[in-house]
Amino acid sequence: MSLLISSPHAHGGDSIRANMLSVIIALLPAAGVSVYLFGWLALFLIVLCMVGCMLSEWVCLKMMGRPLSRLGDGSAALTGLLLALTLPAAVPWWMALIGCVAAIVLAKQVYGGLGHNPFNPALAARVVLLISFPLHMTAWLVPMHAPVFAAVLPLNLYDFSQCWNLFWLGPEAIGKGLDAITMASPLGHVKTEWSRGIGAVEALRNYDYSYLDAFLGREAGSLGETSALALLLGGVYLLARHTISWHIPVSFIVTVYVLAALFNAVNPDHFAPPLFHVLAGGLMLGAFFMATDPVSSPVTPRGQIVFGIGCGLLTWSIRTFGGYPEGVMFSILLMNCAVPLIDHYLRPRVYGK
């Protein structure tokens, strides 16, 4: 009788929980910048979304009779953090909770839970909120330390009492309307000016746009979209830990840059410059943290490059010709639909065939 004994194996240390924790750590710089810019409102929103997503997941697991230990993998907490970072700071608390339910129930658990969802849950929830509540989802709070803060927003975002009333009761609780505490984002401003026949150069000049402000984060936008520097730091951390590969974020960002550069060279007054597109909106957040979702992105390097190029092409096209000023979330979700096709045609050839 022969005895078969398997060889000893060394565990690589990777696990779902470890990968989720790595992404949460990578998002801490962006979360920290959001608290610096939007004060207590950012902290309230981040905590509410993380707790709301974890609670929604617990309810789903309980109702479906699945092990509650799955809640400990960190995916629900990460979804809540990502969702919060895609929302405006002045969004009502009840709207954030609707987003939590949409992310976990509609975009994740309905498909069978983690590993089966075809779309990024946080992005899907943001689209649901944008379509359902367009006014609130495009009302960007003026960030503290922005050049126009003192002139536009007579509100101390570091004051706990003021922020608490604003978060739970709305702008009316502090004697201000929504228009009084918000401003247009750079992408929104350029899109609006284009509709009025004003070119990109003059639009950016009227906005008093600064590449340095965009890089550091001193501009209006969602919580986690303002600082390209913070998102780059998080992206480099994920690349260094091999949590993600370079194929999707590099191909995504380079495609947007090249398209913007080509068209800007042809007509600089009509088409915004490439660096503006790279630093504006949710491109960095989407490229490093949304499009790289291992569940909803291609599995092969070639497929990931095609996926990133498709995201970049759609993002620039929607921003330039579409009705929405931002195209990152739509581009990623549309390319999520193409992932099965990409994996089918770009799967590696079996050795020997």
C-alpha cells in the first residue's frame, strides 16, 4: 500500500479580509483630506455609510440564512467608505442610507454576495442616487481652505454643532438655502459655460482654476474626489502591495490624457486641456479604487488594458459630448457589462494547443 502525502505549502498571506483592509488603508489619505476640507460633515457621512452598509449586509445575511461571519471580510465596510467618498458633503443623511441599501442589497446580495456581483456596488449606488436625486447629488459644498471659502461660505465646518444641524436637519437649520452653501465643481462649471458658448480657456479663467488646488484638493467635489495627491498615494500603496496591478489604472488615465491632448491641440478653446481632465472629478478615484475591483474587472492583463482603455474613452466622451459633466462612474459600469466578452476573447491560450 502506498501512502500519498501532499507537499508542504507556504501560504502567501493573501485573503479577502487582508485585501479589503489594504484598500481601506489606501483610502485613508483621501478620507483624511475630506475631513480637512469638509470638517465634521465628512466624518459624519463616512461613519454613517460604513455603518449603514455593514448593517444592510447583516440584515441580508440574516434573512438569507447565510453565515454572519461573512460580515467580517471587510467588503461591506469598504463599500460604505467608497460610497461616502463619492458623495457630496452636503448630501442628506437619509439619502446616504438609501445609497447603502442600494449598494449592498441591489448591487451585491441580489446577485449572490461577494464574488458574484457584476458591478461595483458603491458605483451602482451612486448612479441610483444621481438619477433619483440629481439636485442634491450635484450640489457641491464649498470646501474650507479653498480660495473662495471666506467669500462664499459663512459657515465653520469645524464647528460640531453647526455641522450636526446641517447634516441631520438640512441647510434650513442653519438659516441657509442649498444654493448659499454650494458652488459648481470645475467639470460642472466648464460644462455649463460650454452650453453658453464660452470656451474652455475662458471658463477655467472665470472659475479661477488652479492645477495646484486640484492636485492638493482645494476645490469643490465629492468627499474623495478633490485631492489627486491623496488618491495617488493610496494607489501607489496598492500597487506596492500587489493588491492591484498597473494595467487598468495606467491604461485608464493615459487614454483620457491622450484623447484630451489630441483634441485640445486641434481646438484648445473648445476642448479642455489634458491635465485638467486627469485631475478633475473622480478619475483618480475610479481608476485606482473602482475600476480595479477584482470581481467586476477582467482577469487577464490584456483584458485589463482593454478594459482601462474603454473606461478612458467613455469617460472623456461623456465629459466632452454627454449631458453629464462627469463620466467616470458611467464608463466603469458600462465596461463592467463588457467584462464577460473581454474575458472570453482575451483569455490565454491553453498550453500545447
